[in-house]
Amino acid sequence: MTDQIHDASLPPFPWSSLAPYMSVVVLRCTADDPSQSFGAVQRHLAQSPRQAINKTRTIVAEDELLASPQDNFAGLGRLEEIGLDQISGFIRRVVSPPSWADETIEFVNTNHDLCILLRRGDLLAVKVEDGSIDRLQRWLDKAPLPSVQRIAPVVLGYTFLMGETRGLWLQGAHSRTTLRPDAKTSIGMDLRDTIDPFDDSSFSLGSARAQLPTTPNLVQLKGAIGTTMKTSQLWLKQMPDLPSFLGAVVEVFELIEEASKDETQVVEAFPQLAREVDDLTEVFGAYEVSPVDLDAMPATAVDEELREASALLRDAVLSVQTGSSSASFKINVGLDGNEAGTLSVRPSPIPHGFKLEYGFHGEPSVLAPTRRVLDALETGDMLTVYYESGHVYSRGRISARNTYIASFPNWDFQNFVSCDGITPCDLEMEKPFNLKSTSEIHRRIGDTGDLSLFGWVSKHYSDGWLICDDGSGETADFLQISTSGVLRIIHVKGAEVRSTNRQISARAYEVVASQASKNLIYLDKERLIERLANPPTAEPACWEDGIRADSRKDFIDMLRATTDVEIVIVQPHINEPLYRRVKTEPHDKRPSANLLRLQLTETLLNSARASIVKSGADLIVIGSKFP
């Protein structure tokens, strides 16, 4: 079959009979005269595709209208009164053999594809069928570039995706792995609340559907509108008639025009999500590294060598030398809390990603521990690297991880004074007198001279019933039931250093936040009761209104009557004066390493809180009121 060229005797376009589905590609004209851009798109769409084998494509109806000379367009009045400057449309008949037939069969399929172009100022909407959409998208990217361009994704997101999110289609911005999906699709009442700012930051936005605002200006645009950012495409629903379709397009134009008046006010609709990069020139300023948490992976995915390396790195010194102007950087490393040498780290390009390459930087002051850390790092892809430029290296990919930097809402800064009410606690000491024996730890909590955080917990949570569960297989370090019926599951972690000059550290909160999230299974009361019935020692520490009790029996009896649940992290590494000072840094200057670390910390805590809230509890983090 061959294409037929239409002639001048085509019937008029049946405007008044149309009831199109509201699905358009929105473009911006870049020619000095927007009508020239309109004509370029029109000519491209009217051309038959080159790959027209065994198909006949014939334009069977067409029309083109300008606002100024037209009266009573389709019975609706002048175009300029409708809110449009230019409109055209055609119907193309496509005749082709069925996909299941060979060239000898005489059956044919006949389809009629609709194409409508509408322009208002420099904005152009194109209503085309599926095959023509793909062809249009390829043409928009083909050199020499046409005099139209897609609407900026940030403008589309700000304009159409700020309401309740009903659908999300996400693409992975991480390397392919059996441990994470390549893409995620979700449907719900408001998916904005379900986005994990830590975990989902390795996904980029493909498409979304969000509820439009209810305003008097929006008559046709009602309900949830879909937006595909990359293709500048919007879709809504089947419109009942032509006036409804035209009204919806005009309202789309008006919303985009309003958002485009001052693009400095435009913000990302989903700042949590990532974009992947392959150019290292924009990547600079590594400020923190974090060992990969292999405990979060299935046991079958990790061999023993990787686990040993991960365990070593989890307790190793890994201090980034900040201020690098490129993607490469240096880290001071060591074991047992002591720096022993410096390593250079460089992301090296490989097919479809990057690999971290390590080497000695100068002579180590102590060779053995430096070599052990280096060997552990080279065992596998062991580090996540965070950059001032907003990028993250993780598992072979560098992404612009547009992490949502919201303040963590539930900080509670306390004065850590020991049980005597006078002596400050040792903020590094978790357990009394640094004891190792489980039975001794339980027996000596709150003894004279106990400066530990365990001792502080026993005094601070003296209201109601309190038990210590520290030991093998613990649910938490402590659990409290207040007299008001609130169950608190308390996890304790000592500050990394006791120095009053200690800086912000995200690492100080990683392990304890992970423990809090992993132990959410114990929000099931029956499971918790079963676990608490088997204490880690013969005489577990228990209190009732601050007085030592003989057993957990009363606590367990009260457990079923609890209503609200709080997960509490006691970690005094961050102190309130430093927190306030860092939070009030000027926004017009390059952020300090402390601010970047605090943003990372709060993102981590917000991520943990998101999973905790989904489980029916809330997260409280207790820091230190004083340095």
C-alpha cells in the first residue's frame, strides 16, 4: 500500500461533533512570531511517517483558523473570546492489514486519528494519537531543533502536581540490583506522605497524577490531572463536548502562564526524588561517607567476606577532608577511634556508572590499621558518599539526590544529669561503669557514681512502669508505660565523643535509628509480651514510679492497656546551642560542613520517622541541652 496525498476538496473539519479525551502535549513557541512555530508543528504532523510500509494514511478532513478573522467558531463565538489565537485540526484515516495477517490476506483495519493544535500567545497544545505522540517527541529532540520546546519540568510540577498525589510512576536512579526495583508504581489517597525522603531519593519522577485545586477559575479542570514531565504531556479525562475540551486547554494555558510570570518562585513538586548524572564536572565537595548497611540486605546476597568488611568499616574512623573542588576527595581512616592514615578516593567511570578507586595518600602514621581499612573498602562497593553539590554516590551510580531537607520535628533537648541530680552524665557512656556483663548492667543501673545514659533513663522516665531489656535479642534498651498510658520504646546510644567542641555527625544516629526501625515488629503487643516474658537475665532491672521492682509482671499486665506509642532515641551527640546556630546559618552563603551534616541527619531521622508513623507510632529524639 502507498500513501495518498489529500487534495483541496477535503470536507471541513467536524468541530461541533468532537468529544476528545483531554490529553495534550504542551509546548512553548520560540520563534519571534509564534504563528511560525505553530505552522512548523502543523506541517510536521501533517506529513506521513516514513515507515509507512503496508499502510495507507490519508488526511480526510482539515481546517485552520486564526482568531482575528473568525466569527462564531463552531457556534462558540470568536476564537479570541474563547481565549485562543490559533487553532487547526485534521483527521487522518489509517488503513493497514491486521498485525496477525500476512500480505496475502484481504482483511484491513481502518482507524481515524485525530490531531488538534491550539495556540494562545507563545503556548501551544497538541492533541494527537499515540503513534503521532512518539513521532512528535522524537522531532522535538532532532537537530536542527524546531522553534518549539517542552515546558520546563519544574514548571509543570509546580503548576499541576502540588495537590494530593493520587498516582506516582518512579524510575530508579540507582544501579540495577535484585535488592531494589527498577521502577515503582503506586496509587493512593495522597502519595506525597508516603515518599521516603531517604529511600526514595534514589528514584526519579516519570509521571504523576495529582488533585487539582478547587477554585472558581477552574471550571473544566477538575479532579486529578496526570503529568509526564519528560514529554511535557498532560491528561485528564474524556470531555463531553468540544467547548469543554477547549475550556480545559485554555485553563491549562492560564495556569502555566501564571507560574511562568516569576519562575524564581517555582519549586520542585517532589524535591525528595533524584536525577542521575554522568558528568562529574558538576560533582564536588565530599563531606561525609557512610558504610553500606549489609544487614538490610538478604543473607543470600552477601558473602562472609563482605560482612566482615562491613563490620570493620562500621566501627572504623572515616573522616572526610572537606573542601574538595572535584568528585575526588581524601579521608582520614583508622581503627579503635584513632586516625592512622589518609586515603585518596576517586570515582572512576565504567560502563553505565562509576567505581570508587582507593589509594594511600602519603605515608600512613600507622600502616597496619590503614591497610585493614583500605582492604575492607576494596572488598566491594562499600561506601555511600555525600557531596556538597547535592550528589550522592551509591552502588555504582552518582545521582543528584534532591533530598527533602525538612527539619526533624521531634527534637527534645534535655539536661543530662546523673542520678545524684548534680553530676553531669558522661555522654559517651551508654551503660553503667562501661560494664559488659548483662546481669551486672541490670543490677547497677542508677548506683552511686553511675554517670551513664542508662542511669539517666532510669531517673528521667520514673513516671509509671519502666523496665530494662538490654541484652541478647533485646526489643530495646528500655520500655516505659507512663501513668497516662503511653508506651515508650527507648533506644540509647552514646555520643561519639564527649568533647564540648564536638561537631554534627549523621553517623552518630545511623545505627540507633536503624535499630529503632528494625524493632518495629514489637509494636505487635502479643509478640512484645511473648518476648518480654523471657528476660535477658534472671533479675532484669524494673522500676515502678522510680522504685526498684522485683519483676516485670506489673509492666506486662499494664501493656495491653496502652494506647499511644512513642519510639524514643536517646543520643546526646547533637547539642541544642550548636543545633540552633547551624539552623540559622545564612542561606546566601556556601553551607558549612556542619549544616550539610545536620541536613543529612534530619533526613535520616525523617526517613526513620516515616516508617515508624506508618506502623502506628511516633519518633522522639533526645539530644543534649548543653555542649
